Amino acid sequence: MTTSRRFRRVVRIGPVQVATYYDGRGREKHTAACTAPRCGFATDYDSRAAAELAARTHRCAVR
């Protein structure tokens, strides 16, 4: 069974969105996901700073 995630503090940095959510165990997690077509970049981090750094340094390979 999948859990629905409620994202909060959603910020857009270029084509990447950074958001905060609670995982299934109640821990706060942060995700960075690129919204460009066919990019596929999406990762989870334990700190907000790491997710924002990944968003700022991300370069899409597909152009």
C-alpha cells in the first residue's frame, strides 16, 4: 500500500522543484525533482540544504 505524500514548502529553482514531506516513519525528508520533459532527475535528502544545492547544480542532460 502506498502512502500519499503531502508536500509543503515547495520552491522552484530553475526547472527543479524542492519540497519537504514526512516519510512513512514520520521523519522529515526533502526531495528535489526536475520538471523538464524526459529528464527523470528526482532524489530524496535528509536536509533541506542538500536538496536545494542539488537543485541549483542540476543540469539536464536532455535538451
